Amino acid sequence: MVRTFLVCSLVMAGQAVASDVAFIKVPGVFDYNTPEAPYNKLLKELQSSMTVEGRFLPSARANKLLINKKFECIFPILPPKSRDFPTILSEPINGLKAYAFTLAGKPKVSGLSDLRGKTVVYLRGYLFGGLLEQNPDIHFFPVSDQEAALGVLKKGRADAYLDYIPDLRLALSEEGYGLLKYDIKKPIIEDHDRIECIDNPNTRKFIDDINERLSALKASGKLQELLGKYFVATD
């Protein structure tokens, strides 16, 4: 399934707080018309004070249009360390880890040094916090979805597959996921999902409002209840 972004306008208390917000579509995690997906439940909770209208766009194009300032915000995202324009981030929403997966029977990857000079498949549009650009000695090979990435590994066209946990467990079948191995003690990335917005007065207010609601959801235990097995503590 192609990773896409849901482009939305959000309205709070009758006034526009942030327009042109792109929601990353992650299979099993945040899907259009999938109310039981973890981030869909979170969005529904936030919709008690927000009106959301949107449409889907391919992820790579959505990132490009954010750079061109056609949109103001993206969620969920692990932003790159820097952009060519100022952005602001929400407080951490959920923990996440990225691992380099290999097929059963192949050596596990314990760090980026194991991947130097090798080919690593990943989902087109994923930024991994700028990791791709920071490692030019690794050949990163983009594909459209998780099944395609698994297929590239099985055909021997890549040495490893970079993706997030727990996202991958929800996206692949049990059989497909069972073909992959990784070093659970050696994540390539350990960080948090956030909302990233182009910095302006409108989005500062939006982020302040989101942070206030997130703080209340965390304090009450409601966030963990909403996300269920997808929940990873951020403190």
C-alpha cells in the first residue's frame, strides 16, 4: 500500500487554527475510514474540539509541497534534524523505533556500520529524521509499500529493510512478518512521533492547543487507552 498523506483543514472553537495539515497514512496505524486504527482513535478524541476535512496525497509529494510551503503541518512524523525553513514541533505523541530487518537465516544488523556499502530498502517518503541523507555510503532503495519491501528482500535485491516498530507488525501479515529478523536491542533510530508545522503565529497556536490536549490525555491515561498495543511511553 502506498504511503500517503491526508491533507486536512482543522478548525477549533469556530476559528481556523491550522490549515493544510497532512496526516501520514500508515497501514494498520492511521488509515482513512479505519476507525479502530490507533491514531484514528486519537484523531477522533481530538475531534471533540476540532473539525477535520481532508483528502489523500502521496507522501513524497506531500513532503515536497511542505517544503514549498503549500501545507503547514504533517503528522505523524519523525522530522529531519533541520530544514531550510523554520518549523515547530509538538510534544512527543508516541515512542517509535526503526530497525534494519533481514530475512531469517541472514545476519542481524546491529548498527549503521553493518550497512556500509550495502543496499537497504525502505518505504518511499519516509524521512527517518534525515538518516538517509546523512549516510551516502549506504544505498537506500525506495519502494511503495511493506509487501514490496519484503519482496525486494526475498529476491535478494537488498541486504536489509529499514522500517518502524510497531508499525510493521500491523502492516504485514503474520506470515510475512515472521520472515523478518532484527536485533531488538539495537534500534537504528529511537525517537517519537510528533506533529511538525511551518513556524507562524497560526501554527504556534495550533501546536499549543495540541500540546495542552496531549498533556491531559497522557495524565489521565486516556492516550494509552486510545493507542492500545501501539502505545509506547514517551518519558
